[in-house]
Amino acid sequence: MESTSTNPRTKPERTAIEITGMNKWYDKFHVLKDISLSVTEKEIIVVCGPSGSGKSTLIRCINQLEQYQEGTISLFGEKLEKNKKGANLVRDNVGMLFQNFNLFPHLTILENCTLGPIWLHKIPEHLAIEQSTALLNRVGIAELASKYPGQVSGGQQQRVAIARSLAMKPKIMLFDEPTSALDPEMIKEVLDVMIDLAHSGMTMICVTHEMQFAQQVADRVVFMADGEIVEEGPPEQVLKDPKWDRTSLFLQHILSH
């Protein structure tokens, strides 16, 4: 898949996500420690760090899949409350891609994509089919629309999951290590779709160890360890000249594999 090099980020944008003083515990385990992070609209953030550093928990809190005990999260200036209004705010603005594809095995690929728009956004079925077919074409698998998830590869399933998320027309996409469950030869096809999405102007937070992806499209790399943001900055600074030994040790381990 070819990706366009056009970058629409040419003017100051509004704040898409604002996290302030967020703390989360699992019983006595302090998993997120005073996290503050601001993400501008159309910005591409890559979050990296060792296992257990709180990366996935961070983005799951943004998507209200996890509850946090202290701090605030705002989406486009509106505070994310832990109620139905907050749930609707997330549903209307945020899409998420998981390590495992979470597709409905008894529905065709096209049906997986049309289910949300029809039932949640009340879009007429013919329009949902038209839009979802266009999205499957965008991620390069329109010819698989009538197949079931179990009949296609892992990389193709993850591209279906991307199309399904985009069918809900999110303003923000969260990616939780989307290539970690894939065979090496399938990783590139998913990353190519993510790169194309980044160039289109989508606001993205990507938890990933794919440092080449970070170098290619990220505006900022955030390095986390032990539940804290240790370091953040442009990829050329964080990845090539990190300020902290903890960041250097992690990158040496990742880049040597």
C-alpha cells in the first residue's frame, strides 16, 4: 500500500487530550504515578517502555476501559466524567485497536465493520455498507468483505479491526501494541495502514515497540517506566540522544533484537 506524503499539520491545532495528575492503583500497586500529558489534534504520539510500565493502562484509562483514582482527562476541552455522558464522549471521539483483533467470528468482515454504525450511530444499512466497503478498500482488503475472520490472516484481521474502528468516525485513535500478536511478515502491512492513517491527519497515540514507525511518523515519543513518564520529546532526540540512562538501556535492548 502506498501512503501519501502530504502532511496536513500546517497550523496550530486545538488540544485533543489533556491528562492532568492521573494516578491509578491496583489495590496497593501504584500502576500510574502522577501522569500529565497533553496531545494536540492531529499529533502522533508513540508511547514505549518495558513491560509493566503502565503504557497500556494509560491508554485504556483514556478509553474508559480502566478506572483511575486521581486526576482528570479531557477530550477536546470537555472533562471526561465517569458516567454515561463520559461514555458517550469517548464513543463519539475515540477508536481503539487492541493486540488481539476482537472481531466477531460469526460475522463476515463487512458485517463486523457495519455493526457499530448501524446499531450505535443509527446509520441506514445501505449507507453503512457503502462506507465500510470504502474503508476496507482503504486498508487494502475490500476483496475479503464476504469472508469470516477465521478465514483470513492475522495481519488481515488487524486491518479489518482498523477499518471497523474508522467506521465509527473517531477523531482520536489509540493503538495498544497492534503488531505484537502478528508474525513478522504481517507487521509491515499493518504498519503501512497506520502510516497512511497518520499522514491523513488522525490524532494517534500508539503503544508500540516499532521504533522505525516512531522515527517515520511520530511527532513525539513518550518513554514510560515504573508507571511514570521518564522522558518525552521528538523522536530524533529521545531515540538517538536520550537524556536518561533508563531510556538508553531500554532502547539498547529493543534495537538489538
